[in-house]
Amino acid sequence: MLPRDLKAEQFAGYPPQARNLVVAHLDALQQLPLSFLPSLLREVIDYDFKFPAERNAIDIELANLSSLSPAQASDWFQAFSQFSLSPALEHFDWVNQPAQFVEQLSAYLWTTHQLDGFRKAALVYGDRLHSVVPPDAIPVRRLGIAVIGQGVTTYDAQLFRNLRPHGAYFAHVKPDNGLQLLLNAVAARAKAHPVPYGHWYIDGGQQADHDPSLTCVSYQALEPVRAALLRKIQADLQRPGMGPEELRTHLARLVPADLGMDEAGDAVLSRFQIKLLTEASGTQIFSTTFAQWAAREALRRAQSLTLLVRFAPRQRQKPMNELLSNSQGNVELDLTGSLVDADMGAYYNWLNQQRLQVADQSAFLVWFEGHSQALVIGPSIPRGTESTTAADLGELIALAAT
Amino acid sequence: MISESSFNGKFKAGVSTPQEFARRLSCTRRDFLRGATGIALGSALSSASPFVRGATATKRRKVIVVTFGGGARDQETFAPEGQENIPHLLHELIPQSSFFTQVVNQGILGHYVATASLATGVYETINNFSAVPPEHPTVFEYFRKDLRRPSSDAWVVAPSNGFNRIGESDYRSYGPGMGARVVLPKHLLTAAMSGTTTDYEHLLRDNYETPLYAPQLAGNEFELEQMETILKLSVDDFRAHALTVSSPDELSMFIARRLMQQEAPSLLWITMHDIDIAHAGAYSLYIEGIRRTDRLCAELWKAVQTEPEYAGNTTLFVLPDFGRDSDQDAGGNGFQHHRTGDPASRTTWMMALGAGVRQGVVYDQPMQSTDLVPTLGAMMGFSPSLAQGRPIKELI
């Protein structure tokens, strides 16, 4: 089936808000090429469980598509119309399984050497969309915080190497009560600028006490979910015909209740957490990977205004089969390796924050937990500098906010 | 409270300005290498290789290809901040090498299909996650058929079950029985530990792209019972040695050295894979993998010098199958994967050293991954007629 053949009743399986949205924009969707539309539907089908920022982005994109005349739509999607697709893709149930279609499309584009062209077309489309839709103002300067090195007593190598050129390094930080000062600061921002899913606290270990105004995700709290997921994976692998693609498809269909999550909880956040574990690599077994990926997704999807990420020690590398079978035994921690992971993770947090709007006004702070080293990035902070000023974490946050 | 004025006099000059930082990152591998090792620019030299031609030399020549497993980026290897991770490449091997700074892979960036492409000289489109043979003849088939070499003269040592079909294609007029013998050391270990209670599981992970899944074997792979007859290695000794190595690549290198000692193949292909732990997202483990692979490459070259069958007549090629995603591409997650198809994930390098190769020279003109097989053909005297690449003139 091709997009021009779309009918409203074909979306009966969509959740209510998603269905209404698609039907309202059906005329526009019928104009789109098959190489493009399922990617959009992949987002729309989860509309009911998306963060406000994501919903807003979908609304804007659909409104823009509906505003295009046929000639304009042809111009916008000319590049996408050039890609040749296989009959198998055309016959795929891409209305109800858009994510699976996109996976198969991706494999097909790689195989037929069309991926680079597709990638270029997607970038051009994204830039064009952003150019016609000015970004919304944000109520407060974005702030990212990374706390790294929990449990490490000494570390001689240089920290924050990737971030130093972009901010000021402080070598005489007063570490006392540091985490609490940071949590207080982010809670104050959440109360002053109450935005749903706008202010986050992600912990790679056990979450500390925090203000309920913060959206919180922690590796420790998801341990039962991770265990349930690994059991499901092990069971799936025993089934005949189960290959990597089939397994990925199966994981993508899991919903919170499948893994024992409370159905009465926050459905949007529960879906978010499930996807952290089912769509990513390494988040199921390494807490440092979990914290970094969770931060990436909170920034990309929720466009958080405040994001405090505390990395915790991950387990020492063990064989993947043993880890995935969740076998019992003493869990050894790799403190220094986790610090190295988190140092890079902090850099990635900053990079991902800089991909959001008003990046030139955003601020960032990374602190070696319990120690005197930190680095601050902000619009008024001289880049590539070092400070000998003794300051506590509250003062550094205030500095970043100036 | 810190005021902005408190910066005055308290900040000292930084390690680099953003402009300096950007300029540094924009430097080419050639510049990095020239700065680090003082080696010469290839274009300033004659393009002809000193390779000695002739039937006698060709007959005795040995070639070892090592894929620098899993792919590593410049910032963790050849860029100034990464050079600490490759001391052996940088200070021991590159000064002896012809180094090619731009090897572009325009194919599919999955390890099995990309390695198959390296081995056929054609950008293969086979399923990366299935145990299927390449669609085009491999370098091993060309080598054996054209030069009438026995199966003992071409071997592959590979990391995971998915590579068990890499030794030969299913191409008509080549195919089954014409290719290389394939050793999967982890598969051997699985068989060797069968029935024991010893914990060898730390070596049995199949691969890092799909850690949950291992395709079933079906092909010309080397079986446990042949270990004693061919490698002169008892199962007990193999098990015991496995307990002394820290990674699958170390086990692969152990098997490769046994092959060199017992079979002395003229064409030996070793696929390393430890670096691909990066898929788990732990940066420190990725760095450990790079450092281990760097060390193993140097150990292999030292072993070549000590083996009578190899010393003085061996050419070693070291190249990644591809790179990894750039930090700057929002579609990826930096070092973790190789999914975006961005230039960082497609552009890599190759070094050649040993018999017939000019030492300490850097060539920065672009070449394709598929150029390797035609180059090997020109060097060893066989005709890879279906390969798409072109021989690298600086090596022939």
C-alpha cells in the first residue's frame, strides 16, 4: 500500500489521541512518499505516551505539512521520492508497524547503497522544518549537571579533558554537602519554573532523597524491571527462529505491564523507562551506560530544562552471557573504570544539551563527587581557563547561572 | 558567592582556546603521524614499491592481514589525545610501515559484512547477522585456485560464530572447498569446556553488535578434534591456556601463533574484535580494547620475526574494517556504535609493513576498503578478477 491510499479507518488500532491526530491531518499524510511517512507515524503512534515537548514537535510538524500546497509538498519531499523501495516494503503493514518498517527500510537503504542519500535528505528536511518554525522561548536557561566518580578515593589522570576547552576548571572546590547543594538547586529551579517533565534527576545507582517536583529515574529502582527483561530475553532466545531482528522487534513491543511495572503509575515516564532498557545497548547491564543514555533521551525527548545526572559505579566487566543470565554471585564494582565512563558521559551530556535550542545560553557543571575538582560552562564563563577560587557547589551553580 | 569580577587575575591561560581545539581536531592523520613519528610524506617519494618481484620471491612470500577489531576513532588513536592508547603502533610499527591515512568504506557498516567486503574486494550486501557465505569469491579462493595452493596455506582466525563462513564464498566456479580454513577460538573453547565445571564463560560472548544472539555454525570451520592433529595442542593444554588470557582476541592470537608454527600458512587473516565492547557503552572498556589490540599487533609482528618461516619474507597489513560514529553526529551516540554512516564511521586507515614495503612513509590519497584484495593479488601473484577495488600502486 502507498500513502495515497490511506483511509482513516486504517488507524483504528492507534491510541485515541494519536488516531485523532492522524485523521485530522490525513490529507497531508496522503501526499508524503513511502520512504518518509512511516518515520513520522513511528512518532505519532506513541503520541499518547510522549512528553509534552515531543507532542509539541509532532503538532508543529503536522501543522506544517497540512499547510503545504501539493506543489510545495512535492518540493519538500522531492529527495525522498527518489529512493527506490522494494515491493516487500510496499506491502508491509507500515500503518500499524511503522517502527518495524523503518528498521527494514534502514536495512534496505544500507544494502542498496541509498543510505547516504537518505541521510542527506533527512538532514535537509530537518533544517527546513526548523527554519519555518521558530523555536519557542524557554522560561529559564538550560542547566546540566553531571556528578561523576562516586566511591573513587584517588585519581591521578586528568579529568574533564573534553570539556575544559569550553569552560572554567576549578581545582579547589569545597566538596562538603555537595550533592545536597546540587539537589537543592535543581529543586529550586523546578519550583520556580514548573514545567511538566522539565526538571530531571537521573541516578546511576540508588536515588538520593529529592524534591518531588523533579522527574526521577534511577538504575537501582529499575532493578526488578531489568531482571524481568533479562528473563524474557533468555526465554525468547530459546524460541525457534529467533534472530536479532526478531528479538529487537519483540522487545520494541513490550509495555510496562509486561515487565511488572505498576500500571497505575506515570504512564509516560514508565514507557520512557522501558524504552531505556529495550531500545538501547548496554543500559541493562552497566549503570554508567544507563545514566548516560537516560540523560541523552531526557534531553532529546523531554528537552529538559534542568538535568542532574549522578553516575554510580558499574559492575566490573563480566561475560555478557553471565550478565544477561542474571546469575547470582558477588557483584564486583569497577570504580576507576566507572569514573572514566562517567567523564566521557558528562561530555556527551553537554554535547546533547548543546543540540537543543538556545544552546548559547545554556550552562553546565561537572563535579568529581566528594573531591575538589569541578568544571563550569556558561555564557559568561571564560573558556579554557582555570580558577584557584575556593567555592562550594552552590556557588558554582550560581556562577553557571549568571 | 563568586562574582564575575573574581575571575580577574584568578584565571590563567587555558590549555587551548576553542579555536585551537577545533584546529587541532581538524588535523589529518598524516599531520598527527608526521608530528609524532617524523615519518615522511609518500608523495615526496617515488611511487614505485621496492617489492621484489619474481617467482621465487612470490612463492615464499607470506601475508598476514589483521583487522584492527571493532573499529576505533581518531580521537582514541591517532589524534594527539589518543596516542597514549596506541604506543606500540605509533612507536614500533608505524616507523616500519607504509601508512595510508584515508581508507574509505562505502559499504554496510556491520562487522561481518564489512570484513567479508574486505576479503572479497566487493562491497557485500549479505545479512550481517546470519551465518551466510560472501556472495563473491574471497581472497583465499583466488589465492588457492590461481596459485594451486592447498587448504593448509590459507587460514582465518575469527572471533565469533558469525564469521564461520568468511573463508569461502558460494560463487560458482569458486566456493566450497576452495577457500580458507576457519578457526573460531571461542567456538573451540565452548567445545573444549563441554562437560567440565570450569568457568570459561568469560570468553564465550559471540559478538558485541548482537550480544544476545549467536548464529548456528554451518561451514568449513575448524573442529576440536583437529586441534591436536593440526595445531599439536591437546584439549587440556588449550583449556589451561585459555585460563591465562584476558580476552577473546588474546585467545585468537594464541591460536594464530600455533598456526604459524605448525602450518605456516602463506595467507593468514586474523580478525580482532575486543574493541567492539564499545557497543556496551562503557568508554573505559573501549579504551582497554584499543590498548590490548595495539599490544597484540606488536606481539604478532615480533612473533613474525622469530618464526623461521615468516622472518624476512612476511608482509603484515593492519586495518580496521571501519570506524565508529563521531561525537558530533546527533544521530549516533559517539564511540558506542557505527550506525550513522557519517565520515568518521566510514573513514579509517591501513598500515603495511615488512617484506617489500617502504618504511616510514605516509600516503594520504584516498583508497577504498575494497582495494586490499587487488593489492594482495598483485603482491602474491593471483588475479582477483571479480574484485571491484584497484591495486594500491605504492605497494606493488
